[in-house]
Amino acid sequence: MSDVPEFLIRFWPILLQGAGVTLLLTVQGLAAGLVLGMITALGRVYGGKTWRGLAIGYVELFRGTPLLVQLFLIYYGLPGLGITLSREWSAFLALGLNSGAYQAEYLRGSILAIGNGQMMAGRAIGMSKWQTIREIIVPQALRLAIPAWANEPVSLLKSTAVVFLIAVPELMAQGKIIAARTYNPIGAYMSVAVIYMFMVFVLDYGLKFLERYVRIPGFEMEARKA
Amino acid sequence: MLSNFLSYIFQGISITIAVTLVALPAGLVLGLGLALVNTYGGVWLKRLSALYSLLMRGVPPVVLLFILYFILSGNLVNLTPFWAGSVSLGVISSAYQMEILRGALLSISGGQMVAARAIGMSRLQAIQHIILPQALRIAIPPWSNEASIVLKDSSLVYALGVPEILRRAQQLSATTQQPLLAFGAAALIYFVLVFFVNRGLDVLAKKTRLPTQHA
Amino acid sequence: MDSPILQAKNLTKIYGQNVIFQDISLDVYRGETIVIIGPSGTGKSTLLRCMNLLTPIDSGKIFLNGKEITARDANEDKVRQQIGMVFQNFLLFNHLTAFDNVMIGLSKVKKMPKAQAREKALYELNRVGLSDRADHYPGQLSGGQLQRVGIARALAMDPSVMLFDEPTSALDPELIGEVLGVMETLSREHMTMLVVTHEMGFAREVANRIVFMEKGSIVEQGAPDDLFYRPQHERTREFLWKITELYGKKEEKS
């Protein structure tokens, strides 16, 4: 444990590099997951039978299996179908698909909380269903989902650590390199843990700040449930 | 072909289940102790348990798993990869279970404690007979979520060489050159396991639900 | 009369800068029903909570059967077994049926054998007229029924004194009667009772003694007739006048 400061100083270039990859994976996965999640949530609430079935299948499948298995299926399995992806693309795809399934549930919750009234009001002023979804439902759903959704970035950031198992050079992978080089795995992984902790706290703090910043008084999930 | 794959990987199921069955109760016992200390303990116990939760939940499970694994299979303690991995997963889960139970304990109104004390119960008796039975019921749905997370996280001990489902799938994929089928079969098995864990705990939640308690 | 069963001597309670009550002394004798009245926020409920040590006092002493219960070495849990308490908001144990609410103190605190505890619990439920609701959970009972279970739960411990903290003020008007009825019966059976309430009808008809509290001190006490018709203090008169304005008219109409 006492080696942590020494390791942080000695290996800061590769640790910083790793942290950068970790952050990049998080941001990419989050963005992909948001788009996927929103489409899935809308499909599940407003779609026909096929859309609903697809949405449910996707969410259940990706929430019901370990991320690591999804990652291996994509990286090692997809070439069997003639789709060969690099390590980075595999990691991106697995994290995006995985996060999308979770984000879909947060967004679905907030879409349901908006209720039928907004859709009716939109249609009543002559908007099409799609227009109402785009102009009325989605902006509200995004806003309402923030408190629940705010857990996802931290959760995804922590999830990215497993992609070192397909040798993506993110933070945990650097930890492994340091462990091998110093024969001190505990010190190496502790150093990595400290950096993760720092990133998690900063992210968490930032999101709490954002949450307060974008809050519209009286427009919250709790207020609507009552 | 798939059936051959399934039957080989099936032998890993017992290990996956065993890892989960060690980690989950270990995390529950530790988490419950921490939650009680955090809710009813003195100022310092509160701070210490809160710090534990914050630190543990601020680090990816796989990183913690590696740290704990190397501690538990070192010179001081020397556990097999199975035990080191399972216990580590339990310790990791304890912080999350602590938060679930803490929330449930806090959701029981203070009046329940007052009423229990008023008929002569000690603090400990009140916690045991009045607060905990109510809090544990409330905690079942979020706890069931944690149970499936631990089950899924048990795949991480793959990295320690424990021959559970994923490790077996990987061996199979190497020997047969059929990674899609091998990992597909593994995914299917996990999916079914997670499904049954969730259903099982739903049944438990329904059975223990009070007639007037909302879902 | 013999020596008091419950005796408060110079009690003072302070929250931060707020003096809740100051220098309160009160003797409660066996079989007596004392009703404490007074404006809201004058420390009546806090006084009751202090009496069975749920809230610590800042100075003064409390004696139960001649023994000081505020002493350092007194066993609070033992004390509370001897002083029953009924709460304004019932505070039934939400995860237990009416029957188990009454029984849990017997089996877990008094360690009574199961069969005996069961019999006793049923007897107490019957006493408040709820033996047919034994297996109902709190969420399935009306307010009046909840409070009667609350009374049965306290009675089951065979307390030497019962404290009632505004037992009817959380109830709909049509449910108040059933609770007051149970309390009146208890009083007639010579249970020792200390009641905080705004029910002036109950105070007048059932109480042996009425204590008027205002701004954290006892202004005046005496027999109901004396206090209601010949109050000695201007403040007592004012309070009674106001409360009959408020509640009296409703009583006459119904």
C-alpha cells in the first residue's frame, strides 16, 4: 500500500494514458447507449408489437448476462459471422449495447411518468405522433430521467475496467503491466484503484452539480407520481 | 452441436453457483452489520462505515477483485483461487448491500422504535423484532437486483482461472474453434440463471409481502 | 389516599434555547384518572414522554411506586414495562397483525410462555372489543381500531400506570367515540391513567382530576367541576372559554 505514491509518480505517463482511454470508452459508450436507449424506450412505449418485442428482448438479454460474456461474444464470436472488429471497436460496441439496455429502462420510466396527457395535447394541436414524440415527449423524458440516469456514467466508468481482458490498453490494463514489471500486484492495482476513485468522485460531483443546474422547479418524478 | 457445448459448459454452472452462494451471503452478513453500525452506531462508527462504502463503491469491481485476490492468496492468508475470488466478490458486494439495507432501515419511521421502547424493549430487541423484520421486507426488491449483479460479476473470477461457466466456454472455444457457439451457450446459461434468480426472489418478495404493503 | 404511584418532582425540559416545561411537579395516585389540558405547544406531550423516559429530562426526579426511575442505575426497559403508553399516531408495528402487536411484548419482553401469551393477548384484544380483528394487519384497520389495538398492546404488559398522548386527535370525528369508550371503561375499572386530550366532554365526565398546563407550567389543578365552573385563574377561564367556543358547539349539535 505504501508503494502507491511511488507507483503513481513513477508510472504516471502510462497511467494517464490508460485513464484517458478509460474516459474515452466511458464517453463513447454513454453516448451510444443514450441513443440506443432512447430508441429502445420509445419503441417499447409507443411502438407496435414487433418494436415492443425487439425492445424487450434487447433489454432483457443485455441486462440478463454479464458484460464480460457480451464482450467475448462480440470480440471472439462475431468473426464467426464474418464480422471482425478491432479490440477498441469491440469494447465500444459491448459497452454501448450494455449501457443502452440500462439507459432504456431509465428513459422508459421517465416516458411513462410523463403520461398520456402530453401526447394527447400534442396531437390536439395537430402534431403527428412522431412530431409529438420529438418535440414534446423526448425533451421532457430526458429532463425527468436525469436523477435516475445520473448513476449510469459512474456505473459505466466502472464497467469499462473489464475490457482489459481483451487487452484494450485502458487504466486496468496499465495496472496489469505495472504489476508484471514490479512484481507487486497489490501496489499496482491499488494505484489504479486510487485513480478510478478520483475519476468516480469527480464524475459523481459533476453530475450532482449538473442535476441541480438543470432542475426545473416542480418538474420532478416524485412530484408527478403523487 | 449446441447441446454438446451446453453439456460441457454445464459443468461450470455448479462453480458459478457456488461462487455466488459464497459471495452473496458473505456480502449480506457484512453489509447488514455495516448498515446497522451506520444507522445506529456512534459518530465514528458511522463515519468509518460511510467511508468504507464510499471507497469500495468508487472502484471497479474487477480492480477490487484483483487487489483482494492478491491479498487473500498471498503469504499471510493463502486461499485457493475459488475461495479468494468468492470471498473477494462478497466483500465487494457488501458495500452495495450495505447501502440497500441502510436505505431500508432509514425508511422505517422513528415511531416504530419509540413504540417498541415504550413497551419495554431494549434498543437491540427493538431492532431485532420490530425494525429488521420490516426493513428486510422492504429491501428484498433492490436486494434481488444485487443478487443478479453478484451472479453476473461471478464471471469475473474467470480472470483468476476459476473454472466457472465463462472459463469453460473459453476453453471450449479454443479447442473447437467455435467461439460464437461457445460464448453464445455461456450467455444463454447466464441468462437462464439470472432469470431464475430474479423469479425466485420475486416469489420470496410476494410471499413475505404484507397484505397492505405496496409492490 | 396512600402514597402516589407516579410522582414527578420539579421536572424541567429544555430543547436548545426553548424551555418546554419548567419545574413541574405532579402526583398520580392509584386508580386516578388525570386529564391534562391546555393550549397546543405547552409541553403536555413532552411531559408524558418524559414520564416513561422516552425523552430524557434536564432536571428533576420521577418516582414510580416510591422508587426513583430517573436515577442513573434505573433500568429504563424495566420501567417502561410498568408504564403503558398510547400514542397520538398509534404507532402499531406495521409488520405484525393486531394479535401479534399485542403479543410481542409478552413473548419477547416478558418472555412469557407462548400459550400463556396467546391467551393474554386474546384477552386484551377482547377487552377493547377487537377479538374479531386479531389477524388483521395495521393497514387493514380503521383509525379507531388501530388506537384500540394500541391500548390493548399497552395493557397487555400489565402496567401500573397508563399514559395517553392525545389518543383521539388523529381520528375522524365518528371514530373518536369508540376509543373514548374503551378509556372510560378502563377508568371505571380503576386503571391509573394520565391523559393528554382536547376532549372536554371526556375530561368533565371521566377525570378525577384535571390539570391545566400553559407555557410549560401547571397553572391550576382540581376536580372537574371546580376547574370547569369555578376556575381560579384568569388564564384557565380564557382557555376554557375558547375551547368551548371551538369544541362545545360541535358537541351540542351532535
